[in-house]
Amino acid sequence: MRSSIADEQIVGLSEITEAAQRIDDLVLRTPVIELPHPVRSDEVLHCKAESLQPTAAFKLRGAYNAISQALPQAREHGVLAQSSGNHARAVAFVAHRLGLHAVIVMPENTPPTKVAAVRALGAQVELVPVAERDSRALQLAGEAEYVHVPPYDDVRVIAGQGTVGLELIEQLPNVDVVLVPVSGGGLISGVAAAVKALSPHTRVIGVEPELAADATDSWRAGRRISWTPEQTSRTIADGLRVTEIGAHPWEHIQRYVDDFVTVSELQIYAAMRHLAVAGRLVAEPSGAVAVAAWMHDLVPAEGTVAAVVSGGSVEPALLASVLNS
Amino acid sequence: MRSSIADEQIVGLSEITEAAQRIDDLVLRTPVIELPHPVRSDEVLHCKAESLQPTAAFKLRGAYNAISQALPQAREHGVLAQSSGNHARAVAFVAHRLGLHAVIVMPENTPPTKVAAVRALGAQVELVPVAERDSRALQLAGEAEYVHVPPYDDVRVIAGQGTVGLELIEQLPNVDVVLVPVSGGGLISGVAAAVKALSPHTRVIGVEPELAADATDSWRAGRRISWTPEQTSRTIADGLRVTEIGAHPWEHIQRYVDDFVTVSELQIYAAMRHLAVAGRLVAEPSGAVAVAAWMHDLVPAEGTVAAVVSGGSVEPALLASVLNS
């Protein structure tokens, strides 16, 4: 796919700093929380707590950056998105705050908490089988002139997510390693673009569930590799079930990312528990994978290590069972 | 007790702004998180998330402000504190970061999580019966020239806690009501001093458990009223079991605070659950009382309402049972 993306489609520092100014009024500058290592108490992980965004995840950054660049069309025709949850909620939140009509296509296996959050914001929700998510969104996009906000395969979205990296380098200028959850690749693309521009020595490492490791496979193969929805739906990390890295993210990953690692389901649960007890942060499974990689010594821990805790929308019963484990 | 406290012992804005500069390097400028009302989704509570401090509670502010003004003595003789947990952890944390010896007297009914956190910071812990906590600390203070850091009855501590109010007014300048958990009264004294100096129209309301309502009783009577340790130990909110408002806090409360309300144990549990699920914040019972008062419509909700979520150190099994309820 490399040839399909021109150089001007690669997000750099200027697009990210412009996004930061554009999204400032609705997006929280999230704190960086020190999480002690569960065994070696003198080691800490610096957690960028995107779980605290008003929509419970980083997705607000990219969605708002995209919508804010198409406001006249959005006001006239509304906005449209397809998402496993957090992107949907972000688009619905922006629409709610700006008074826009929003249509959201969600897969049927989305956790009820996430569906309810989107409906509470006044968006029109269409639940469809997982495999029909993208085709139904494209069909709707053909029926009216919605502003279609893709979840990750879009330079405006990537630039918005990149503001996580911009803030992190400002808050923790001496960071040596940054761990980032990977699904469609929008977050790590933006974060890596910002980090490499401002702190070239810092290593950026993607983290995936073992049960949804299409990006890790792609990284090792040097080309994008797809998994099936049946495969990726096995992980509890419902936000990371995308079956293939997006075309734009793939270009960014090849240029900017240093490595990929995977974590097991049990490691994800342990990270959720540790984040709640020792970090006072509620993370959803997808939001905890980068912490899981650090806790279980799957990444180099030399120097100052940071992780993006990407989201915090979790079913109460799941969090309770994790705490009791 | 009014006559025993001179006017120069009342904390004002200058002491609080000085404290803010003194404590900046170890204290987190905590975010203000919007929590939707559980029933009326168009209403939000602005939660000042002190649970995210590196010691899991606001106590770090006052402890560090006090210790930083007695550093030569602290370096030579060490620091001493008595506390139900979060103040102890704050003093131990400051001592650990500054390389000071720390002795902490803790009541025997302190939750194990809080005792372990203090020990992990290298402090020497003495567990004593609840009723002997203060007398044992005074005895130790007589044996060596420790810098004794009181948990609330101290103007340096009150000024440090006041930085919560200073930040809140900067972050939310149009706030109309501020809800604050009350135990010994140090937090509400400092917060109210800052809020009334910067935003005189804003109402400051103290919140206590019904089962440890000595401050509310005192407020209504116009004089300090004590409860017994047997009475206050009934509440799950272990951080709010102090049996009488401190002398210095009482002076501040009479000058600056507008009202007091109480919450039931079930209301506290409901607030912990709602904070975790809808706010992605882990709060301990004591940290959730102000949110409980708002959720259950026990305070005027007109205008912009904020609450201090004062701490987040909670036993995993308790949080799990709350999530399952």
C-alpha cells in the first residue's frame, strides 16, 4: 500500500500543533499519573490518562479535529461514524456540544455501556453485524452528504490523536519509551509523529492483545496483514478488534514506530486491577494493554517509560470481577 | 475556642499562593472531571480529582507545605505524624522524596492498603489503639526533636490544602457551589479561604457521613462538639473518623463556610460506584461523600457545582462489592 499514500498525507508536527489549538475547548489536557511497578516498587510507569477525557477515551481528539475542519457541511447535513464504541461516543459528544445531527453505526457486540453512552448524547444509533459495520456506513454516506468521520484512516484524525504525544513530551520531556495500544493505528500514528519530531531518541512501541495481533503480524511481515472478525472478537479488549491497520496509519507506523509487542488476556486483567488499585484509574481492557506490557516486563524498562491509558469505558461487572481476582 | 486563635493565625490568599509555589514540584495539578448526574443527564458535577495525587489524596499538599518550612530540623531529626492513613502516606512520601527519616503513628483499624502504602515508602509505622493515636504521637514528639506534622490543626497544613481551592477557581472560575468532605477540617478550611478570597459569591458546603457528623453538629450548635471514637468508627469512610474539628479549622469554618450536610452509608457506596463507572475515578469512601451529597440532591444544584474527590485509596474487595451492587 505504500505507493498509495503521498508524502503530503503524512502527519507532522505542524498538523498536530494546529490540531491542539483547534480542539482545546472540548478536550482535557489529561494528567500523567505515576503507577508503581507491582513488584519493583522503585520503578514507576508514567500513565497518560486518556481515560479521563469527557468521552472516556482519546478518540475525542481526532474526531473533533476532523469535524472542526468541515463545520459548514456538518451543520447542514450532520455527521456520520462507524465505531466499536469510543470513536462513536466522541463523534456523538462533539455533535451534541456543537448542535449537529449525528448518525452512528455500531457493531452488535459493542458493550451496552458504550451504546448507552452514545444514545444519551442524542445520536441516532444503528446496530449492525460486525462484518457489515463499514459497508453500512458507506451506504449511509452515499445517501446523504454527512461529514463522514473515519475512526483512524484519516490524516485529520491522526493529527488529532497526535496531540496525546505533544502533551506527553511537554509533561515528560525526558521520556525514553512510549507504549501505545494499537487497533486501527490512528493513535500510535499520531503519537509517534509527535514524539519523533520532538524527541527523536524516544522509542515508540505498539501493544496489541495476542488475540488481535494483526498489526504485530504486519510489522513483522513488512506488509499489512488482516485477521478475521472471528479471530479478533476473541479478545476482551473490544476497542482493539479492528482486523487490519488502516492505510494511512500503516504509512506512519513504518516511518515512526520502533517495535510491537503483544499481551495475553490475563495480563490485560492484571493491568486493569493494578491501574485501579495502585493508580486510581479505571481503564477498560483496551486501555490497559500498554500498562500490561510494562508490568509483565515485555518491553525494555530502561530510563523513563510512559504508557497511554487510552480509555476507561468498562462494564461494572467486569471491573468488579477483575478486582476480586 | 474562638479567643485562642489570633487573627494572624487565619490563613488567607497570600499564604495559599505561597504554598502553591512551595509544593509545585511534588504535587499534581489535578484535573477537574465532568461527572454526569445519574438521573438528569444534562447536569454535571465538576470533580476535582485529588484521588490522582501520587499519594492518592490531597493530604500531600498540606504535609509538604509544612515540612518544606522546617527542612533543616527535618533533615537532622526526621518527621513525625499521626494519621488514619492518607496524611501518614503524604508525610512518608515527602520524607522518601527528600531523604528524611519518618515515624508514623497509625490507628489499628486503618485499612491494610493504607498501612502497606506507608511502609512501602520506608517509614517506621507504629500501630496503636484508636484512642491512643494522638497521645502516642505527643509522647514520641517529647522524646526527640522531630518535625511534628499535624494532620489538620496547623496553619501551614491548612494553607497547603487551600491550594485545592486556588486551582479549582483557576480551572472553573464561574463555580457557584463547592462541596468538600470534612474530617478534622483542614481541607475545607483551606479551600474555603481560597474560594472566598477569589470568588466571594461561591458557596462552600461541608459534607460528612451521618455516622461521623461532629462538624455538622458543631456548625448547628455554634461551638465545637465531639463525638466518640466508637461513634465515628461506624462509618465506612475511614478518612472521616476524626471526632472533633481542630481549633484552627473551627475558626476558618466559622468565617468562611456556608453550610454542612450529611450523607448515609448507602449514598456513599452509590457515589463510589457512579464515580468509577461514569467518571473513571476510583474514590475511597471518604473521597466520595461530596459527590454523594450532589447525586442525592442534598445540596442546592443551581449554577455550576464542584466537589472535591479527596482520596482514592480503597480496598479492592470493597470497590468490587460496590461495583456489583
